[in-house]
Amino acid sequence: MTQGKFTFVGDYNLYSLVLGMIAVGVTDYVETGCRRGDTCNAVAFESIIPVWGCDTNGRAVKIALKQASRQLRLDVARSEAWLPKIVPDLGLLPLFYLDAHGGKVPVREELKIIDGLCGTCVIIIHDFIVPGRPKFTGKPAGGVVCDFNYVARAFGVLANYRFFYPDYDIPQGQHWAGHLLAFRKVEPFGLESGLWVERSDCLNEKR
Ligand SMILES: C[S@@+](CC[C@H](N)C(=O)[O-])C[C@H]1O[C@@H](n2cnc3c(N)ncnc32)[C@H](O)[C@@H]1O
């Protein structure tokens, strides 16, 4: 497994999870905010599925594309405009890694698009606050606190989803970004026991 310091910001549990899910049936890897392609390229190197990505930073995307891989489909675009164009071309079980975080965080718009256009899929929202686990940084951009309350409405019908948080220890001296993992209309799969915990109270959430 190629694991750079920057792939999923060094979180090798998350990287292993993604590769494991690809091994058992994920059809496409889709990353919003791919920047220089550190994570996209690592995933492309370890798999044969299409790897889609977009970023508003044209110079960064140019660098990403230098590491030519036939699977890479990267565009310079705002994720909110790009997702509706590419989702119809995806296979039956895409995995979305939502990491387009700049001055504005388009995660709610991205989720609404995915919820409206996708059947089964897996979604990972990066830089997400993990309740009770402060070592997982939320790194909210533009004053946004990216927690479950912030995104809940964008998922539409919550009963279509199962949600998980990371529940593993972080190596001494490191801080990894937290994430929320959502399985839409598919039984959760690929989760190594003890490393993720289900957010079981989501169906009772006040909306
Ligand atoms: C945290 S960095 C992404 C790191 C990258 N995912 C990786 O693993 O190497 C966030 C990126 O999101 C991009 N970005 C911000 N807003 C965006 C938007 N609306 N659409 C697409 N990309 C966006 C920024 O240009 C920046 O490169």
C-alpha cells in the first residue's frame, strides 16, 4: 500500500478502509477538492477503478495530472457545478470523498446533489467533528463547524443512511482530521471491527 504523509492526511486506517471497500465492489472513487492529487493518485495507484476529482485551483490540478494514470479524470471546477455532470456516468456503487474545503465549504450542496442523483453510494466527509474525540480535528473553514447538525438536512431522508465515526487511537503527537462515513441504501461493509462506531442516534435527530 502506498501511503504518503498526505494521503487522507496520513490517516492509514481511513486509507485501508477505502482500499478495502474498493476491493469488494466500489465502482468509482470521487474526490471533491483533489488539490495536487495526493490522495487521488494513491488510490489510482492501488486500484483499477475510475478515479474522479475536481478542484477550483487550476495549478494544483495541473500538478495532479502530471502523475499520469489512465484512471484519473480530474477537472478544474467547483464541486457544486461538477458533481451533477459526472454522477450520471458513475457505476452502481461510487465512493465520494468530500474534501473541497476553502473559504466556503460546499459540503451541504454536495450532499444534496448526491442524495438527489445517486442510488447506492458511500460518502466520507472529511474535516468532520467527531463527538467526544477532540484529537480528531474538525478544521472548520470559513467559520463553519462541520458536525452532524450542520449537514443533517442535506442528507434528505436520514433513514436511507447508516452513519459511522472513527473510533481508533491516533499516534502520539499526531492530529488527524475527523470524518463522517455514510452508507446510502447499502448495508455497511469493509469496516474493521472496533475501528468505527455507528452513530446510532441519527434517526431521532431533531430536524
Ligand atoms: C484540504 S484541500 C484538499 C486536499 C486533498 N483532498 C488531498 O487529499 O490531497 C481542499 C481543496 O479544496 C479546494 N476547494 C475549495 N472549494 C472548492 C470547491 N467549491 N470545489 C472544488 N474544490 C474546492 C481547494 O482549492 C483545496 O485545494
